[in-house]
Amino acid sequence: MPDVADLAGKTIFITGASRGIGEAIAVRCAQDGANVVLVAKTKEPHPKLPGTIYTAAEKVEAAGGRALPVVADVRFEDQVAAAVDRAVETFGGIDVLVNNASAISLTGTLATSMKKFDLMHQVNVRATFLCSKLCIPHLLVRDNPHILNLSPPLSMKPKWFAGHVAYTMSKYGMSMCVLGMAAEFADKGLAVNALWPKTAIATAAVRNLLGGEATIRRCRTPEIMADAAHAILTRPARDTTGNFFVDEQVLREAGVTDFQKYAVDPSQDLLPDFFLD
């Protein structure tokens, strides 16, 4: 099966799509003429975080796609089920699921409240499993179905656990979904992969948690993840499953050589992301 030329007419279901990497992937898919289901709970502007599902929907439409903004909290099965139903009713099916929604608390064991622990595991692990479970029946009847989780390669090195064991457990839970579901559905032609950035990405989480504007200047823009996601989602599903992709590697394989265009400030040294040796 040859590579899919683009995502024109495909329906892309993206969680955490109101800002950052999720929004960037949505816009990149829209540039092909895709139908984009934007799933997030942000319907009103947040005092500290930019964007709502409605502003993201405007960007999707402006980029050439069709947008369906759906207010849903991915922690709750009934809300996710309703979002999936609306996607299928509106666009006739689902071709791609992007599990992007994520919660983060870079705290050690004693400093991590159980409320934060539960939030990370509900949004990162449980919601990834839940969204996959509810979308898979629709994905399996499509021509080139993909699930893409925004999660890191698995590593048992203690250094990736020591400073924030609860967060690492939750992100690795997303990656374990890739490992298991890729094998489970390999003979059905469903691709299940992970994508992770080589460097820190300029998002609200980085700005608020990792050092503000000085850190942002050492980041790449979300567009590098969007371009890498697009490159994966247009590969043949049967030949592209069970991989833990890194954005720069994916784009180099696709022939990209200019990475300066993704730098927030090309004069700054880039900040490596977590979980990559």
C-alpha cells in the first residue's frame, strides 16, 4: 500500500486540541482538507492559558478544514462517548485518533498530592485507553486507520523516574497502550504509534512550569510536532505500527533538512526534552 498523499476528507479526532501541540496538529491536518474533531474542556478563555476549542476551530476552518469543536472532559466515559458519537454522526466515521490531552506535575513523591496523582493518571493513562477503546470500532472499518499517542519511548532508567515518578508513570502508561494495542490489532491493519519531541516545545505548560520566557526561547514551536504527526499519519498503517517516534527523526526520514525554521529563537541552544538519552 503506497503512502497516503494527504489527509483530505479524513476525520481526525484530537484530544486536548484547544491549544499547543494539539491545536498545531489540528491545523496541519486541516491544511490537507481534513475533518477535525476538536475535543477539549476549554470552552471559555482561561486566565493563564491561551485558546479555546472555538478559537482552535476558527484556525482549522481558516486552514481549509472542517471543524467540529466538542466540549468534553476526557476523564469521563459518557462525555467521550458522546464526542465519538457526534464525530461519527457529523463526518460519517473516524480515521485517526490523536491522544494528545495530558496533565503534568513535575513533583517528587512527597510533594505530589493524590489529587494531582489522580489527575495525571485519569487524563494521561485512563483517557488514552478510553478514547482508544471507543474509537477503535470506528477506526477498524477505515482504509488507513491510525492512533497516535503523544508519549515517550519506554525506558527503565531510574533517572527518568527519580524527580517525578507519578508523572513518568502516567506518560509511560500512554506508551504502554502503544506497545499493547499495536500488537493486539496488528493483524487488523490499525497503526498505533507514539510521538515525542527531541527538544522542549513552546507550550503553555513549558512557559508556566519550566522557567517562563527564558525557557521558551530555547524551545521549538509546536509546528515541528504537527509536521511529524502528519508524516506518520500519511504512512501506510499496516507497515507503521508499534513505533516510538521522535519528531526530528521522523522529519529527517521525510527529507526535511531545515530545522531552524522550528526554533523559537535560533540564536539559543535547544533544551532537550525529558525521557530521551
